[in-house]
Amino acid sequence: MLKIENLAVSVGDRPILHDVNLEIKAGQVHVLFGPNGTGKSTLIGAIMGFPRYRITSGKIWFKGIDVTEAPVYERARAGIGVMIQRPPTVRGLTVRQMVGICSRQQADADLLAAKLNMTDFLERNVNEGFSGGEIKRSELLQLTAQKPDLLMLDEPESGVDIENIALVGEAANRILLRGQTDGQEGSMRKQRTERTKSGLIITHTGHILQYVPADVAHVMYKGTLSCSGNAQEMLQCIQHKGYEECIRCAI
Amino acid sequence: MKKQDILKEKAKVAIDKKAVYGADIDLDSYLEHGKEDAPVPDLTALPANQRKQLETIGLDTSGTGRAGTYMQMDHSVSHCDVAADGVEIMSTDAALECHDWLTDYWWRAVAPDADKYTARAALHQEHGYFIRALPGRKIAEPVQACLYIGQEGLIQDVHNMIIVEEGAELHVITGCATDPNVKKGAHIGISEFYVKKGGKLTFTMIHRWGEEISVRPRTGVVVEEDGLFISNYVCMQKVKDIQMYPSTRLTAPGAVARINSILVAPPGSHMDVGGKVILESPGTKAEIVARTISTGGVIINRGHLVGSAPESKAHLECHGLLLSPGGVIHAVPELEARTDNAELSHEAAVGKIAPEEIEYLMARGLDEEEAVATIVRGFLNVNIEGIPASLAREIDRAVSEFTVNKGA
């Protein structure tokens, strides 16, 4: 699905990422741990193609196509979807209109909003006066409509109260076509073997992993991916020993 | 001396008086006498290009969904019909003949000697519309009025009046335009609106002038006790030079004014558009909201709130987007409290579109041009309350025409 080779990224004149290599196969969900300011959001931004993240070397392949130079909207149309941490307010554009944009006017906004408890927000301006949790739900509503093949979430649990975190997790699972969200228990096995949707999730706390199981975890440290492994083991290691120790033992 | 003569004498003194704002227009450079245009009993019989032009300023040529129509072409009343009970529509000179009392309102909200434009209209007036909602009558559908210049080089001087009697409710949509073939011309429009006790007037005006047209509207509004005046002004096409500064007086408790403007100035346009609201009585409220965009033209957006009575409350909001390095947006918000208990506030911001907003929409699949157009349409989408759906649609339609490449 996604393959990154020797990627280096600068913001302005400041190098942030170097030597990043990552492969996310179809159907896999990867999780990205790492301390603040180490470049996790930069990696997601560079994959999406936001211009402020300047790729200085390396390649990004999506579905076998080199998208390193592709503009943001081409990546979006090819199937990359992102939830950034602090999306801007767009004055005069309603959530309903945004759902229309995301789905190319194909989605039933009322139906999707009901599942995310967002019905009352459909006529509001996107992100205007939204709380942290409301922003996440609004973003997931948009992404549900967008149906990306690679879902990237930057700290989906930040600012979300405990009550709503399950809602956020379920929504992410729905987009990833995971879990038993649609009551098709009989076809679980089929679901697992035919999974095509991939994910890349940044998390500090790991809370989201209780709802969205990850296949592979990585630790981003000082601008590069320092180690990879089992998500739960790695999270426990980080929680008990801290990032530095965790990286050492992995090396 | 008769009232009318006194007004004319005042006007004569001011015939060369320059206006406070705006370039000084040489009124002698325009044709003073228009050819007589024949009445048009059926507006749908007009040529297709004229009909199309009229539709873009909100005039339904079939009259469907309208409580009546007034249309003036050049110096002639082309069409006038009333399609609802409780409303009067005619030219102002016809109205002065059939209502003796109308002289009590004539030139009361606008002074004939304010500047050379008001003076000219007082001395050279060629019709204008008179629309009146009778006491207690709530006119559900909007009345439409249109002032049209069809003759090259002509100056048009009109004097309009709207009277909403006690407890009445009236919606007016007026469109001003030039024929697609007309390049040069001038329009002077005096408008006096009176909203009586408990009355409600929504006034929506869409302008679509030719590229070499100079426009000088002069508007005065008087709102009485518990009256409501909502004004929506939309001008999104190139106009050489427009300057207007309508003044609204809230004269008694409970009077409310909401004044919204949507301006888009393409290269070569000069728009000096603003408004003043004077809160003369306790318990009055006002709101002025402007959204301005320059794609290369000049916009001067003035707003002035005068709180002269205690417990008055008003807010002014002007937001401007500069989409071209060649454009100018000059916001001039003014707050003037004349009592220690007036609550006046303003919010002004002028700048470019935040790149984060464009990128956000691009990450949802829009290309850059679509993203910019979407943001601009949202920016222009002032949420206007209290107007009928048909008027909201006209405004939406005008706004949705915006594309970046065309500039408007």
C-alpha cells in the first residue's frame, strides 16, 4: 500500500526527518510512538504532501506509484486520508458541505453523522467553536465519507473524553473495515483475510489501541524510525522504561 | 413658497457641492435626455440577453413568486404591476400625485443639498419606485424593482421611496444593471425608506453595472419603535466607481437595523461602500457586517456606529480577503459613543486566505482552484436571517457564481 524509502524532510531550513524507511502492506495498521517534537506529525504531513513539509531526498510510493512529487489532492483522490491534530476553521463552510466534498457528493451525510453522534453539527461551520473531541468526531465523519485506503490519524485520542474515545475508535475501525461494527460475525475470517484498508496512527497514550488493534508498531526518535515490533509489547516497554531505554533494548 | 420649491431652491445652492467621499464625477459628461422607451407590458418578451441580465440581479421576468414588479429603463417607467393585496407600487411622481401626505416624507431622510448628486436628483429627477406596505399587512412574497440603463452615455437620476406602515412587513429585492451593450453611464439614486412602528423591511439590492459606469446612491432610512430594517447589498461585478454611504436612524425604542454587504472588486473597480447607523433611542440595536474581496480592485469599506442614547447596542464586522497583490482593501470601522451607556464593538480583519485552509480542503480531494473558490464562497456566505427563501436563493446564486479565474 505505502512504501517509503530513505525519506528526508525539512520544515523551512530545518531538517526534521532523515533515513525513514517504512512499508505498510494492504490491510495492515501501523502505530507510531515517539516523544514530542521528534517528527511523527511531519512524517504524516509529508505522506499527505503538505507543502510545508519539504522532501529533500527519498521516495514515497503509494499503491505502486511514486507520489513523492504529487500534489495533496492527487494523493487524496488516490486514497490517502488524514486527520491532522488541529485542522483550521473554515468560515461559512458547513460540516454537511464538507461531507459532500469528501465523498464527491456521494455520501448520505445524515446517515453517517448519526453514527458519530454528529447530527447537530451538520449545519455548523467546520471546526468553528468545536471542542477537541468534536473536532475528532467531525474529522472522522469526513474520513468516513472520504473512504480512504490508507487512513492516517494524528493523535486521535487527544482532547477526547473517555466516553467518546470508544466512538472515535469504532469510527476508525469502520473506515478500516475492521471489528464487528456491522454485525457480520460470521464473516470475520473472511474479513481478516480480505482486508485491504491500511492505517497509520500516531499515539502518545496508546489508548486508541484498545479499540483499533495495530499489527506493527514503530518508534520515531530524533527524526527517524528507530525500531519496530509488536504494538502492545512496545507500548509496555515505553511506559515502564521510557523511550530511550526502549530503543536501546530494541537495538 | 411651496414645499417643493423650497427643496429645489436648497438643491440649486448645492449643485456644485463636492461629496465627502469618492471621486468627483463630471456629471456634464453624460447625456441628460434619454430617448423615450416604450412600456414593456410583458417582461418575458424582452430580448434574451436583457432577460438574462435581469435574472442575474434577481428580477424574475415572469413575476412568479413576486408580490409585484417595478421596472424602469433609462428615464421611462417600463413596467409596473401589483400582484398582491396590501401593497402599492408605482413611480414616485405618480405617488406624489395620489398621496398628498407623501410630501411629509419627501427628502426627509436624505437632504437635497447634501452634495451635488442629491442636488442633481432634486432638480432632474426621472421617476424611481414607490413601494408601500399598508398598515398591518404582511406581504409574504418580495416586491421586485429594477433600475436599468439601456442607453449608452446616459445619466439616470431616480428617487425611490419605501414606506412600511405600522405593523406591516415587506420584502423588496432591487436590482440595478446596465444593458450588456452599454459601456459608459451614470446612476444617481436617492432612496428614502421609512419603517413605521412594529414594521419590518428587508431590502436586498444586487448591482451589476457596466465597466465604465459611475454610481452614486444616496440612501436614508428611518426606523421607528420596534421596527426592523434588514439590508443586504451584493455587488460582485466590475464597476468603475461606486460610492455610497447609506445612513440609518433608529429613532425609537426597540428599533433594529442589520446591514450586510458582500463586495467583490475585480481589477479596475473602485468601490467606496459603507454605512452609518445612528442609535438615537434607548433599546435600539444595530449590526453592520461586510465581507469584501478584492481580485485586483479597490475597496474602501466604511462603517460607522453612533451610540447617542443609553442602553443602545451595536456591532460592526468587516472582513476582507485580498486575492491579488494588485488589490486594495481599506477597512474603516468607526465607533462613536455619545453616552456612557452605549455598547459598541467592532471586529475587522483583512488578509489573504490561510494556506492551511486550502491544504485542508485539498486533503479532502479538491484541487487548489476548487479549494480557493470553496473557501471564498464560504467567506461570502453571510448568514442572513429573516429573509424569504427566494431572496436567500438569489444571494446564494450570486455568491456561487464566484470563480477565481474570472475574478468575479
